[in-house]
Amino acid sequence: MARKVDVAAAKQRQQRTILIVLGVVFVGLAAFQGPKLMKQLKGNSNSSAAPAVTTPADGSGTTTTPTSPGGGTTAPAVVTGSTHVQSAKVAGVILKPAGPPAAGTGQLWSLSRFKAKDPFVQQVKVATAASGPAGSAAPGSSPVSGPTPNGQAAGASGVLAKPTTTTPTVLGYATLIVNGKAQQLQLKQLFPKGLPTFVLLAVDKGSVKIGVAGGKFTDGAAVKLVLGKRVTLMNTTTGQRFVMKLVFTGAQPEQIAGFKVPAATLPAGTTPTTATAKS
């Protein structure tokens, strides 16, 4: 038992000896490095930032270089206008940099960041049906297909549709009632049958123009017949009259079907008549 107590006591004495030796070493280092450390701390506390020097407004261009209390000189920041330029002092002479070079023709002089866009969102807007002078889309209207580079039109589903061209309808046929008889005429045809006195000059929708075959009317102009209106023309040489009425104009001849009324269905004392029906 006494043996174990002696080992513990010896270990404690050894630890105390190590602590005493380390304490003596620390005190020696503090005594040796203490003055240098205090001098550095004092020098840093006395130093201050150099003030900015501005160029005088009178254009003299003179600058001053302040010195720090510690005896060292610092390079002042020379301010010219609105541009800050760092200067340096070498052997009592202040050196100013020339500044950034100016950009020449065709050279890049500034950079900017462009606006980012979502690559998965369609950037081209499809035109919609216009309503009103502003061209706004009408409610419930479907998108209008726009032209494509190859001249074809794209439908609402995006499929290219081949453009179709429509040929304007040319009217060249007319039916006139002349003195109670139907005259089915073609453009430039003479009429009436058996006595070709007039010529069909032009056919429009709902009207025609006629002239005198081999002659002219008294006023020299062609006569215009309107659909459903009766016009009477008279030959000043013979005194013959022609009562005309326009009943049809079109791109194809009028289809006329004839029919007869049976005598059995007529009242007593009347004779059968023949009539024509216009299709």
C-alpha cells in the first residue's frame, strides 16, 4: 500500500516541476518580446488614413502630400473632376497614371447583362382576329393564320395550308322580253330574232347595256336596262317601237321550261294557252 502512495506523490512532484519550468520560460519570452510588441502597437495607433487631395478649381494643378505622424509618407488619392485616380510619390515627384484608354471606333466600351428568357416559353406571339381599329382580338375568336416565309398560310393547328385563288365570275348572258317575246342573248349578240336591230354590249349584275347594230342612239350613248324595269325604244326613221324588259343576267344561259294548261281544267268558253316558266 505504501508503494502505491509513493508513486502517486512522485508523479505529482514531476507535474509541478514541469509547470514551474514552463512558467519561467513564458516570463522570459514576455520580457524579451514585450518592448517590440508595445512599439508596434504604438506605431499602428499613431498612423491614420491619408486624406484625399482635390485638384484646385483655379486650374493650377498643384497637390499636397500630407505626412503621417509616424514619419512615413502615404500616397494620396488625387481627385480630378469625378474620377478618382491613385497617385504615387517617388523622390518628391507625384506620378499620376494616364487612366483607362479611350475606346476606339468599333471597339467595345461597356458590358451589360442581357435579360434572361425562358427557353421553354414561346417568344413569338400569334396574331389574333382584329376587332375595331385597334386590332384587338374579339372574344371567342380563333387565331388568324399568318403568312410564312415561303408564302403559304399556316392554319390554327400549325399545318401549312396551300392558298387558294378564286376566279371572278364573268357575266355574259341575259334574258330580255322584247315586245312580249323572250330573247335569250349572249354578250355581243344581235337581237331581236328576225329583225337584228340591237346588240348586247355589256352584262352586269342586275343590268345590261345595249346599242344599235350598225348605228347609234340619238344621244350617242348606250342604253342601260335595269332588271325588272321596262324601257321603250323607237326607230325615228320607221316609227317602229320596241318595248324591252330585262328579266335575267348570269354567267350561264337561263333555263326556261315550257308547259301547257290542259283544256279540261279551263273554265267554259276559254281556249288553251301556252306559258313559259323561268327557272
